[in-house]
Amino acid sequence: MIVDCAVYAHGRRQTGQVSVAEASRACRQDDAFAWLGLYEPSAEEFDTVSREFGLHPLAVEDAVKAHQRSKVEIYEHTMLIVLKPVRYIDRDEVVDIGEIALFVNPEFLISVRHGQPSPLKGVRERLEREPELVEHGPPGVMYAIVDRIVDDYEPVVEGLTNDIQEVEEQVFSPGRLNPAERIYYLEREVLDFTRAVSPLAPAVERLATRSHDLIPADLRPYFRDVHDHMLRVNGQVEQFRDLLSTALGANLTQINVRQNEDMRRITAWVAILAVPTAVAGIYGMNFQHMPELDWEYGYPTVLAVIAIACVYLYFRFRRAGWL
């Protein structure tokens, strides 16, 4: 599915709708390039685009099938960069990961998007309002797309930070909560996030530091800025994994402590109840000659002894912290 197909010359979008074939012919003119945006195309749908722009079959296969890691590869005069846009669904505490493949050539840029995160319509509209980057041609557009995707990682980091803080509060709350399941699912989402973003840092570093005929020297500082941003995101994600591992360990410790406290309470109450049980058991044996059976105050005296013993044991256990 072709979302948009346009030709840009001298930093401006040319008016009128163009077909893929017309865009392919127009981009061969001086100071002009084509920008095609596709969303989840099938192999048959992408075949026309591939033939018109001479894309490498291996790169086409990666773009159509998706499920690739973030990477940068060079096929003759065309660069393939695979990106992983991410969004965080806070209600479900789920990291939703998409994929964008960019074919970048001096004459064209083709974006192939899979999934819902990071739609590129806003990037195109922003560039058409601010044509400075468009004047750099496809490399400038590529930078704007990469920068947008990396910026979209920030809301994901903030969402995960808030949920991890909530988990920590639950672990150390005075209530008897057990957020172990929530911690496990958050660890899984953080791991998916890590797999999506970690490979992008060396890929962007390659764009920023190594010489490519495709990327002008004055654009490399922009890519270095994106690389620094990626390093910050990676550092925060690593902290998430450490925090969740610590929270899970603390939660297990809390459970063990609570179980020990419960066992002490049970033991204390069993010891207190053993006093009346023992006395009642002795006097319930129905022997004739037992202490104070014929005494008028024998029964209330026994009850008083039981009460005093139980109260004494209660305060001793309470002082010891068992009750």
C-alpha cells in the first residue's frame, strides 16, 4: 500500500500527484529526488517499486518480511537502514514494536513501515514546512526519520519508569501485596524494548563516524547527536533491568519475612492456647483424687491461673515481637 509518493526539487515538494513510474523518471533530474512511503506492502505490491528503482533482492526481502534487527547495510549505491519504532501502551503495560525499512539513494528515499508505532506523516509534514533538511536530499530526510523514531523512545522510557516506581512502592508498602507477576511481565517488556533499541546505537554510530558518499559531512554532527540520545536511552534501559531484578529479589525477601512473621504469630498463639488446653485436659480425666476438687473456690482459682498464665505469655511474646 503506497501511502504517499512525491517528488522534491530544491527543497520543495512538486505539486500534483505522481505515479511510481513518474517519480522514478523525475528523480533522475538534477537537484530532484523521490520520496515514497509504503505501509505493510505485500511482495507483489512492492515488486513494481523494486523494479522501477532497481532495489537489491536481498534488501527487498528484508523490507517486505520485516522481523529484522536494527541495522545499516550498503547495496551498491543504495543504503538499507532498518529501524524499530516503539510505543508504550500504558493501560496494558505493553511495549508495541514496529519496523521501518529505509532505502536511501542519492535519487530517492523509500520508507516501508510495519506496525502502528511512529507514523511518518508528521515527519513529512514537518519537513515540507521546514525545508532546510530536504535541501540535503534523501540523507536529510533519513536523519529526520531516525531522529523522530529515537525521540519516540522517550515516552516509552517515561512510561516504564512510572510503572517500575509503582512496583517498588508495592514491594515496600505496609500492605501484603505480591507484585511478582507484574514484575515478571515488566521484565519481559523491558527485554523486548532492549532488543529493539540496542542494535540501533552502533548502526547510528556507523552513520555518524564512518565516511559514506551518501551522507554529506555537514550531516554527520546531526547523526552524532542522535547517537548520544541512543546511548542515554540504552543506559536507562539497562537501569530498568537492574531495578526490576532488585525489586523481584526484594519482593521474595519480603514474602519470606512475612511468612516467618506469620509462623511466629501462629507459634505464639499455639503456646498461649496450650495452657488452657493442658489444664482442661488434666481436669477432664475424671479421676476422683485431684487437687482442689472439693474446694469451694477451686474452679474460679483454676480459671484465674489459666488467665494469668495466658496474659503473661501474651505480653512476653508481644515484647519479643512475635505478636
